Amino acid sequence: MSSDAKLRVAVLLSGSGTNLQAIIDRTESGELDIDIVGIVSDNPDAFGLERARRAGLRTAVVEFASFANRDEFDIELENTLANLEPDLVVLAGYMRILATPVVNAYEGRMLNIHPSLLPEYPGLDTYRRVLEAGDEWHGTTVHYVIPELDSGPAILQYRIRIRPDDTEDRLRERLQNGEYLIYSRVIDWIASNRLHLRDGTVVLDGMELDAPVTEDEIS
Ligand code: GRF
């Protein structure tokens, strides 16, 4: 990317796309100075695609069922992404595990947001699992993507204190409001050249992070 060009961001999603919407809204308001170059979904019915179309963004569907095998799907996904020439790939509710070659192709240039305080609770159903465990805190993590699922260097975490009357739905609503804040913030750090991955270590404003930056919900 030349120094005066905007960061080219591609978004991968499978579902409702509320995180995408938050990124679109902040880009349209000028808060995020990026170029959203395309939205790719594995699910043709994802509402996130509709959000993208309404915003006038380029969309593509790479659906697993349309391919004879996993390799063909992976190649098409990698080519679709490559055609968008992204500087940064943002996973926003993308529900497929990416093949190692595509992850490696975007090493240090691919982000995910996962609804837990990683390394705790990788995988699905984090809201149910924290409630069942009786935890005091839940949270969400923006991290660089590596081939292992829901791993990779953590950058920023948003934490909420679990209340006695919390349900999965209430937790999700509070946590997702935090996601909209922190995902855009991390993208902004990258767009403004403040954040890098250097030899597997997160570097923010020239400082190596030995733990993610944290922000707590204001209650
Ligand atoms: C987010 O809550 C994120 O934590 C998880 O998937 C969800 C996607 O939601 N990875 P949406 O599609 O952005 O509404």
C-alpha cells in the first residue's frame, strides 16, 4: 500500500453482518478512513450480503456446496479474495475454518473477532458456556488469524461483568455492542499504521504487547 492510499479491506462473513454494518457506518461517517473493497460470503442467504449491496459494495459468494471437494472450494475462495487485492482481510462471523494456505497468504493481514476472552472458550456457544461455568467475566477478542482456530495473537479485548440476571441473549447484545467499537478501533489502528504483527508479536505504537489491550464495558 502506498502511503497515501486507503487501506483496502475485504470482509468475510456467513450471517447477519452486524459487525460489517458497524464498519460500513463508521466508514461512511468518516470515522474509519478505509476502502471496503468487497464482501465475500459462503452463504448466499447471509443478510450481511444485503447490507453490503445496500451500501453499494462489491459482493461475492463462494458456497461450499458448489464445489466438488474442499480443495476446489479453497482455491476459489483464495482467488476471489486475491482479486479484491485487499491489504487486510476481516473475518466478521465467517463460520468456516479457513485452509492453511489462505491464512498464510494473509499472515499479519487477517483479523477475526471471537466472542470470548481468548484463550478461554475457543469454539462455539461461548455465551452458554460462560453462564454454565458461573464465570464472573465474559468478553470478546480481536486477534490476528493463524491456522489454528480462534488462536493467534490477541490485540484488543472488550470485557463485560456477568450480572446475576444475564441470559445468553442479554450477554450477546451487550458483547456485540462492544464488538462494534473494538473491531473498528483495531482496523483504524492498522489503517493509520499504528498496529503491526512482527515475528508473531503484536506491536502497537512501537511497543510490543505481551497481553491484549483491554477495555471494560461502562456499566
Ligand atoms: C460476532 O458476534 C462475532 O463475535 C462472531 O460472529 C458474530 C457475527 O455476528 N465471530 P454478525 O454477523 O457480525 O452480526
